[in-house]
Amino acid sequence: MNVLFLRPNFLKTTMKKNLKKWALLLVTAITLPATGMAQDKVEASVGADLVSGYIWRGQDFGGVSIQPSLSVAYKGLSLTAWGSVGIDSEDAKEFDLTLAYEIGNFSVSITDFWCIPSGEDIKYFNYGAHTTAHVFEAQIGYDFGPLALNWYTNIAGADGVNEDGERAYSSYINMIAPFTLGGLEWEAEIGATPWATDYYANTNGFAVCDISLGASKGIKITEAYSLPVFAKATFNPAADKAYFTFGLSF
């Protein structure tokens, strides 16, 4: 997530109203009849990625990083904790929490991003309207099989601003197409911002900021264990940047 916009740009009442609105949407979705293939028992997972660089939505957030994750899920509802810590002490530290619900191919979620630049002393439990470092993002998506579509919008917290200096409700849309080729699992992805915001590297309107192609495979270590590895090439036309990263999953 973006660490550049920790300044507040909204009123406390607006923050509360937006949180209530999106929470109601999530609760409504959760109470829908479970027609999908939701699991009937609690499932939990823990893991970590070691990546050569932390690239998020076409933006560079640091070098070699360890990114742990922990999740628990039940009947389509899941809670996931995710973090990132750079090997370089100058890199930011991040801790995110995501509450999500999936039914069939439809998904909704709310994520609390908390990302702190190196050397900053910012309190985690500070949710003040004008001082918080948290960013709350809502997501809605549908997986059509050959193509998955997602829309993300910052609904509260330390969002960016638009060209008029007003809260931007910074948004991001992306499309992901998975496929298999040459014995590897591939993903082609394109992402863009629909309107102006300085949350995504000063985009002045609709801007494509992520065109990427990634592949993954398991390298057999023993008869019972294969080490997942992955590589990804990312291009950001809006910022005129390009990145190539490699990672291991444990």
C-alpha cells in the first residue's frame, strides 16, 4: 500500500459514515444464502514470501522483503493478516488486516492498511480523523474463470487528494487472466486508476499504472515437498517505470 499519504484529508463524521456504509454492505453479503462451495469447517493457514522487491500496483515500496501471512476462514468468511518487513532498515514496515467474504465467484472485502515509513513513530491504535495512518479500502470483485475483475476504493483513513485538494476516494481497478503455459502457472494483469489522486503516484485522471506478467511453479525438494517459486515483470506506464521481481513461498 502507499506510505506517502499519511496526512488526513477528511472529516471525522465522513469517516464514520463511510465505515458504517461499507460495513453494512459486507454484513449484507455475508447473510446471503450460501449457494457457493464454501467450506463446512474452519480452515487456517500460515506462510511467508521472501521477495527480491516489494512492488504493489505498479509502485516500488522497497527492496528484499519478508512478507508473512496468517488467515482463518469459515464458510466463505475469512480474516487475513499480512505484513511486510524490508531487509533494509530504510524500508517501510506494513501490517494489513482483511475481512473478506466469498460466495460462488463473487467477493467483497474491507482491508485496513497500516504502513509506516522508516524512523516514524506512529501509533497503531490512533484512529483520529486528522492523525491516523490507517487506510481503509473496500473491494468488490467477480471471477469469471478466464478473467477476474476487481474494483477497490479507499473509503476512510489517510487517503490521497484530487487536483482540487479534496478527498479523492482513491480507486483502483484491475483485471487478472490466469493460464497455463510450458508447465508454468501464469497470470497476466492490468490495473488502472479511474480518476485523479495523489495516492497512486500523482495520477491526474484515468491512468494505467500496472501491466504485469508473472509465472510460478513448484521446485521439487523431496517426494513430499515442493518449494513454490515465482517471478514477475511489472510495467507502470503512468510513472514510466519497470520492475522485475523474484520470490519464494514457504
